[in-house]
Amino acid sequence: MKVIAIVGSPRENGNTNTLVQQVLEGAAEAGAETKTYILNEMDYRGCQACNYCKANDECKLEDDLVEVFEELKAADGIVFGSPIYFSQFTGQMRLFLDRCYSLVNPDYSSRVPGGKKAVLVGAQGMPDPAAYAGVFEEFGGEISRFLGMEVKDTLIAAGGAAPGDVRENAELMEKAKNTGLNLFK
Ligand SMILES: Cc1cc2nc3c(=O)[nH]c(=O)nc-3n(C[C@H](O)[C@H](O)[C@H](O)COP(=O)(O)O)c2cc1C
């Protein structure tokens, strides 16, 4: 089994990636091979709407997302992590998601092999974990509708500001690890 994480936070030691790594740790304990992509460290552009991917089955842009798309197609599980910035996922994650248009056929069916499990991880300053429920539901809907993945779990680090604040929430940290452990059960 292979599980990859795609992280839209620029803070590698932030609350998003701290939770994401808990999920990966659980998955690794269950025997999975894991890998993390920090979008902020990667060289990629937003979709150029050239529609090359509708006449061909790949994106025309040859940048760091080529590898991510290959790994995404090959992985059994994908963890998508992003903080909330101005009530949305970060620009880094939104740019990535637009590029996932190249993983979709002209009739909007998915080019990604089926059967993959997805986990959503979020972080936000607002203490109410439900404050952005619509954002997580919409993102999960896009992932399942366009990429054909089953969203197994959504984990939200709420009320944190400093990097790693989420470590104080032992219950959530354990839940994230168990999500990884049980991803394929
Ligand atoms: C540019 C920016 C915009 C933000 N906007 C929001 C927001 O709209 N709602 C919110 O609850 N928190 C907001 N925050 C707080 C972050 O979501 C919070 O600090 C989170 O822990 C950051 O994730 P990270 O620790 O993974 O970097 C914002 C932070 C930044 C830097």
C-alpha cells in the first residue's frame, strides 16, 4: 500500500502538516509506504486553460506536479492537507486542485484509477471546528466527484495559531493516527 500526502500549508511545522504526519505515521505502522509533497516548496503554475488535457490524457505543463500526478494515480491513499486562509483552502492548494483538471476526461469522468481512499486535514484559527464545514464538504465533494475517491475522514485542527499548537489536542492527534492505521480497513 502507498499513501501520499499533498500539503497546502507553507509552514512545514504547522498544524496542518503536524496532523498530516500523524495520519502518515498511522498508515506506516499499518505497513504503508508514505511520501509527502509540500506544495509551497514546489515549482508549479496554475492551470492555463489551454485544454491540451482534453485532447491528450496529461497536462501540457512540465513542472513539479508531473511527479505528484503520477504518484497520485499510483497511490492507494491520499491525504490532502490545507489551512483555512480567508475562509478557503490556501492558494497553493487551490492552484493544485485546478491543475487536477488534467485528471478529468472531457465528460468529467475521472482518469484516476478507482478505489482510492482520501483523508482531508485542515487547520484554522477559529475555535469552532464546524466554522468552515462547507469548505471541507465542498473540497471532499470535488475529490470524490471528479477524482473518484472515497473521503474516509476529515480532521480539523481548530483554534490554533502558532505552529504545532495542535499537539496539545491529544484526542485529535490520536484520532489522526488511528485514521492512518485504519485507512484500508
Ligand atoms: C493569510 C492567513 C489567513 C487566515 N485566514 C483565516 C480564516 O479565514 N479563518 C480562520 O479560522 N483562520 C485563518 N487563519 C489562521 C490559520 O488558518 C491557522 O493559523 C492555521 O493553524 C494555519 O495552518 P498551519 O499551522 O498549518 O500553517 C489565517 C492565517 C493566515 C496566515
